[in-house]
Amino acid sequence: MRIATNVNWHAVWAVVRKDLTAVRRSKPIVIPMALVPLLLLVVMPTLIGLFARTAGEVDLTEALEELPSNVSEPITSLPPDEQVIMLVLGFLMAGLFVIVPLMVSAVLAADAFAGEKERRTLESLLHLPIRDRDLFLAKVLTAMIPALTISWVGFFCYAVISNVIAWPVMERIFIPTKLWLVMIFWVGPAVALVGLGIMVRVSARARTTQEATQLGGTVILPVIFMSLGWTSGILTLDLRTAFAIGAVIWVLAGWLVFGGARRFTRGLLVERT
């Protein structure tokens, strides 16, 4: 894309570093941003894994009948004491790794411009020697980098915890699979970027972070529900199809982000203050 080749990356990264420093110093942002993934990706799988390990043989016939055959068949082929663990930790929990980066990035994106207005630092932002579109891309990256970092660190913790807890029953490493890796490192970032493309635009038009969150939530919630469907579907597909779906989502994300960058102007921020 032409816009990507003309970006002043030195200026973009300067803004990103400044904003990330501000984020690290803001407890109202950092605490929930760290606490929610900790609960979802560490505490929850620990408790569920312990329950599944001690549950023993549970009749999952009815539950597995509701799943596609290419998901249920590998599970039903396992010994009965392994089925609960594989169903819960190996399939049902997968959607969290699309939702978490989307949630984290949405919180940071809502603060992107609306937070500058609330903190009364907008004037200094407007006078930065950076083009409008590069400023927009910098705000997107400021939200994207922590979201992916938290998601990938959370996935590592999740994989370690799941395999350690389930080892007495599974006696093997069962997470991650190849499809899990595609979802975590290919589809998940694309979905997060779709949410970012929406939320940064909303933040530029909102007067406060709360307003940006409320307005963006009406759009982000459908994306969350759709992403859950995508996750469940991806884990039932072959690798080539999963990559293709991810590529489509990346195209949509690129259209939202670069389209927003082309239309963004500092005048828009001034009008909405």
C-alpha cells in the first residue's frame, strides 16, 4: 500500500514510545489491563484444569454431538478420562485468545485521542512534527503492541499451566496444536486490529475516554461475538483454510486502519474538543 511506504516510521515510533511510557504510569489502565488476562488466561484454566483432572470419566456423548464431527471424533477417540480435558482446555477455552487482545487493544484505543483531551495534553499532541496519518498509525500501534504482548505471554502461561495440570492424565503435551498456533499468531492479531481500526476512529470523535468506550462498545461487542464463531470454526478446519480466513481478516483490518489514517486530520480532534 502506498500509505505504508510513505510512513515516517521514526516519528511514529517516537510517539509510540511516549504513549507507552504514559500507559505504564497509569494505574487505572495498567491494573485492569493486566488483571483481566491474568484471571482469564491463568486463574481460570488452572481451576478448570484441576476440576477436569479430578472429574474422572464423564459422559460427554450429548455435548460432543453438538460439535462438528471433525472436532468430536478426535475427542471421542481418546480414553474417557482425557476427553473432558481435551474438550475444555483444548477447544472451548480457545476463544479467549481472540477476545483478550481485542479487549486490551479496545481499552487502549479508546484512550488514544479521547484520553489526550481528558488529560488536556491535546495541544502538545497537535503541535508534534508528524503527519496526521502517521499520528493515527502511531496511536494504533500504541494499542496493538501491549495487546499482542499480553496475549502471547498469556498463551505461553496457558500452555504451560494446561500441560502441567493435565500431565497426570494426558501424559503428553497436547497444547498447542498447529491450528492453535495459527489462531494465536495469525488470526488473533488480525481480529485485534479490526477492533483497533474501529476504536481509534471512535476515540478521535469522542470527548472523553468513557464516551469512546461506550460508543465503541456498540461496535466491538458484535466483533467479539463474531470472533468467537471464527475461533470455533478455525479449530475445525485444515491449516490452509485457517490461513485463508486469517488473510481475509487481515485485509479487512488493513482497510479499516489505512482507510482511517487517510481520513484522519488534526482538525477532527479540534472540532470534537
